[in-house]
Amino acid sequence: MECNKEAIKLMHKYLDRELSQKEEQELRAHLQTCEKCQHHFHDLKRTVTLLESTSTIQAPSNFTAKVMDNLPKEKKRVSYMR
Amino acid sequence: METVIKQKIKQVKKGDHAAFEDVVTFYQNKVYQICFRMIGNKHEAEDLAQEAFIRAFVNIQSFDSTKKFSTWLYRIATNVSIDRIRKKKPDYYLDAEVKGTEGLDMYSQLSSDQPLPEEELESLEMQTYIQNEIMALPPKYRSVIALRYLDELSLLEISEILDIPVGTVKTRIHRGREALKKRLRSV
């Protein structure tokens, strides 16, 4: 397996939960033999964990009230969607 | 929840403005998070998220009730953010270091509403760090990363929100993750 392309592609498929059983076996087998790819995979998984662990951003406490205050009183006819 | 939201949207469409309040309450954190991930600072994110909800309200009649409301709303939020990024002059980011200081950015110049407990501060620092790295990505990668890690949105949903093919979503997520991996190595 070519490390730079094929294995990395499988890693991303894994992260997107799109890996077939066969591909998973391929990736597993490759990782057992390739230290470089092991590191790469480890770093990618870590990146995802960091992204997930910081995905708890909260809107300010008075957000809804502000939106409601700022709604136009009469409906305008503006088309937003393209 | 999806059914409750559908019901509320129906009421808003009929002219019941108050019903929109529950919609905002339900989606506020998600919409705010998309905007924050895209624009990188709290004040602008709040402004953008408000604009997104107001646009959704104003254009509610054009929302097709057979579709998922969140897809439509998230699209508005990303579009509002992308428009802002395009118009933005790149030299007044709050994250930028203040001249003559070391490690001080504009965040530290803003007074915080209340003192933060230590734990919260720690996660906030991490949050800020990761956000800085996300801001280093081009906006088109920022948006897919924002959506992918917002709510475990599927690749198909992201493609519908951004109106780009699933293949493009995949490529951008892969590249975005690779770029972030490089930048986050030192954490």
C-alpha cells in the first residue's frame, strides 16, 4: 500500500465512518507494518478529538431576547434564497 | 424535537411571531457556533448569528416545510458568515497581537462579564487556541470543519447546507483535517 495516498485516504474514510470492512482490514494490516502511518493516524484522531472536545460553544445568555427585539415589526418581501 | 420545531415554523408562517422565540432558543448555540467557527471572534459571531435568525424570520415563507429546517437555517448562517468574511478588511482581527505587547491579543483587552473558574479558563484557552488554528484555514475549509464538528452532521447534510457536491465536502474535510493536524501538533 502506498502510504502517502492510499492509506491516508482510508484514514479519512475511517474518520467519516465510511470505511468498508475490507478497507478496514487493509488499513489495519498496513498500520501494523508502517510506523509513519501509525503516527499520522494517531495525530489525525487526536485532531478530531480536540475539535470534538471544544464543540461546546454557547451563545450569550440574552441572545434569544435580543433577536426577538430586533425582528422587523412588519414582514418585508425580500428574497434571500438563491 | 423536529416535530415541535415543524409546528413552531408553521405558526411563524401564519404570522405568530412569538413562536419564533422557541425556534431561536432551540438553535441559538448551533448557529452561534457556526458563526464563531467561521469568523473567529465572539462579538462578530453574535452579530452574525442574530443576522442569520433575522434573515430566517424575514424569509420564512420561502422555507419549504417538507425539508429539514436546520439545513436551511445553517445555510443562512454560513452564507451570512461568508458574506462578512468577503467584506471584511483583514487587519482588525481581535486575535491579532496588540502591537508592543507579547502574547496579548484584543481578547485580553475586552473586559469579561464575570471571573471564570480555573477549569473553564483552561477549556477556554484550548477553545481559543483551536479557533486560532481554524482561522488559519481558508473559509471554504473552515465551513466544512465547522459543520462536521458542530453536530456530527452527515457529509450529505453538509453538502446540502453548502450546496456543493458530497465529493467536494469529503475533499475539503480531508484537507482541512490534514492542515489542522499539522498546526495542532504542538498541543
